[in-house]
Amino acid sequence: MKHTDIIEVFRNKEHIGQSVTVCGWVRTARNSKNVAFIELNDGTSLKHLQIVIDKALDIDYEDALHLGTSLKVVGTVVEGRQGAPEINAAEITVIGTCPADYPLQKKRHTLEFLRTMPHLRGRTNTFNAVLRVRSVLAEAIHKYYQDRGYVYINTPLITASDCEGAGEMFQVTTVGYAPDCKSEEDYYAADFFGKRAGLSVSGQLEGETAALALGKIYTFGPSFRAENSNTPKHLAEFWHVEPEIAFAELPDVMEVAEEMVKYVIGTVLDKCPDEMEFFDKHFENGLVERLRELISHEFGVVTYTEAIELLKKSGEDFQYPVEWGCDLQTEHERYIAEKVFKKAVFVTDYPKEIKSFYMKQNPDGKTVAAVDLLVPGVGEIIGGSEREADYDKLLAAMNERGMNLEPYADYLDLRKYGSVPHGGFGLGFERLVMYVTGISNIRDVILYPRTVGNIR
Ligand code: 4AD
């Protein structure tokens, strides 16, 4: 269907005085004595385009005034009263009618209400802005890595090893439950892959293989977590950005994380001014200023041990008690980022017991070279580490955890054949989108959220 995108009509002053054809859905309609007005949106722009219908003209407009109706409009672009272009309609065609039970009637609905209609919520201003910012962030991530010589790798989604060693994988099976199997091994032997398989929680282990061949790689794909975390920041299926860098130690990894986060946020501020103004107005006052501050200051750095001391001294009444060795909860992470540092902060060198087997063991024998990036408002958005590059130490850590070594034979091989210091991190893409938009529930930054008990 030949037509002009509404964003083009707004952007390009040359359309003024010209006849154009635009398409879109009716967002609001007003019918007065001599004229009728329609605000049309085709999704290309956050702003709606006003269509003015002069009732003296022979235009069949009655059916075009219902919210949600899709239209094709031919008319002349004129400069409207507030200086924004609008269209004096010459011809209106209803493409698809929309009955009065169309759920998006009011101007603003709650995010909770919109969650009940993932198929329609994309037509609201909020989701228009969220989905566009998501897209611009994704492009910026690719550009950051591509411009710096990283190779984009696609790691498998179906895997036989559980990267975090934590056993929270969704199972992949064509057999299903088979009570007549004698043992677990029998059961999996009859399955599609001949062994237990699941959806990958992270592309890291395969990413390491690629980094130890290509030097610098990144992945950008879905990861799956079967943990029963029904919180505003956990999805069962989320998008994961995982760079992996050879010949790199923990400070190198942190440098990349900081530079990348600043680069992608800077890109969104440049490319999406209307969307960012919208979030600032409706979701978090001062958001744009906060992001500008973030990209113009160095991120804080604190060790886990220092963070625990800060939390203990805080005098805050935390729901989860703080002791050296405990996992940091969101309330702790937010206290450190929001109250102590008032900016993004890296927490490094966690106790080895609460981190994964693959992390480089520090000389103190108690901690590992891990790093999390905490940001105000969200908490952790990045988790990463330097990897254990020493064969014997890695093997010992796996044995200490009682891991089945068989699925990790290749991974161990990498430490046998020309091992090098290397590291990387995982950025939760939706957590980044939450941080950039000021939207506080992860279900509202992805079109179809998958969470415990929800797969609409
Ligand atoms: O800290 P995580 O579990 O680290 C890893 O998966 C490493 N293998 C990454 C690496 O070093 N390559 O996850 C990394 C990030 C978290 O910081 C968080 O932002 C996000 O992934 N994340 C989730 N996002 C949404 N829903 C979930 N259930 C998430 N779990 C982790």
C-alpha cells in the first residue's frame, strides 16, 4: 500500500502544501458542527497526526471516527495552529472497522491493565516508546561491539550443560514423563538427544570457546531461567548480551561494561528525544538528567566485603539480614547504588560459595574475581567475571561442587590447549530497558513476557 510514514510528515517540512497518503489507527476523534478531527497514529511516531475533515466537503467520514479503526487518508499537509503539520482530508477510506468494545478507550490505562492484552498494548504511547527504545538500544549494542572488532556469535539455545551449574533449566524433551523407565539414564537415553537436554541459561560457556578462537566475541540472544522468581525483575525468557574477551582480566572486563553501557544510553538520548521526554514526564521525573549524569561520571567500584560493611553500618532495617557470605538481595543492591554511591557501581570479588564454579579464584582462597553492575532503581543489570583459566583449579572447583564432569569435558579442554586469561559478562537486556525507561516492572518492557504461571 503506497503511503507516507507519519514520522516523515512530521520530520520533512517539504510535505507542507503537498498531497500525501497516510495510514494508521484512530487514537482519538472529535466531531463538532462544521469539522471533525481525528488523531491518527501509524506506530512510526509517538506523536499523532491530526486529520481535519471539513464537513462541507463530500467525505464519507462517519465510520472513521471510531477509536481503533484503521484508515487510509489522502489530503494536503498544512501547518497547524501549534506549528505541527496536520492534514486537510480529501479522501478517507476505512481499512478495518473497530467496534465499540475496543479495550483501549481511555487516554491512559494502567500498565497492569495493559498486561492483560499483550496483542493490543503495542498500540499505546507507552509501548510505542518502549519498543522503539528497545530497538534503538539493540542496534546500539550491536554497533558498539561491531565497531570494536567483536564477532557476533550465535550460541545454542538447547544445551546439555547448565552454565551456572545451578540446575534451573527448562527441560527439552519429546518423550515427556515416562514412569516405566527404570532409571533417569534410561529415561533420557530414549529422548531426542539421547541425554538430558534443556534450554540454555547463558551462552557463556560456548562463548568462551569462540573467544578463545576469535579473541573478542559477543552474543545477543534469549536465555531461559526456570527459577521460581515471581519478582518485578525476573523473566523466564530474557534477552542476554554476553561479550567474552580473550587476554583480559577483571579490570578489562569492567572497562568494557562501563564503556558499553554509557555508549548505548548516550545513543538512546540522542536518537529518541521524544520517547525519553515521554518517560521523564510519565514514569520518572528527572530520568533524562539522571541518565546524562550516569554517562558523564565514572562508575563506582566497591568490593563485596566493603559493601557488606557499608550495609551493616547503614542502620537500615533490611528484610534479609546481612552477613559476609550472604547473597546481595535487591534491597541491598539498591541501597548501595542509590544511597551510598548515588550512581552506577561495580561490586567485585564475591565469596566463592555464592558464585559459579567457572570464576577465577582469588589468592585469598575465599573470593572469586566476579563483578556485578548495580544501578539505582533496578539493582543488578550485569553479572560477569574473569574465568578460571587454570585447569587444575577449575577441576578442583567443579569437584568441590560435586558436578558431573562429563558435559564439561570440552570446557575443561579449553584450559588444556593454550589457556589464556579471559573474561566477560552478561547484560540482562530487559533490565537495561527498565533502567533507561524508568519502567519498574520487567513485564512492561517486552512485548510477550514469560513469567511463572504466565505464557499468554
Ligand atoms: O548474573 P547472571 O546469571 O550471569 C550469567 O548468566 C553469566 N553466565 C553471564 C556471563 O558472564 N556471560 O546473568 C547475567 C544478567 C544479570 O545481571 C541480569 O541482568 C540478567 O542477566 N538476568 C535476568 N534478566 C531477567 N530475568 C531473569 N530471570 C534474569 N536472570 C539474569
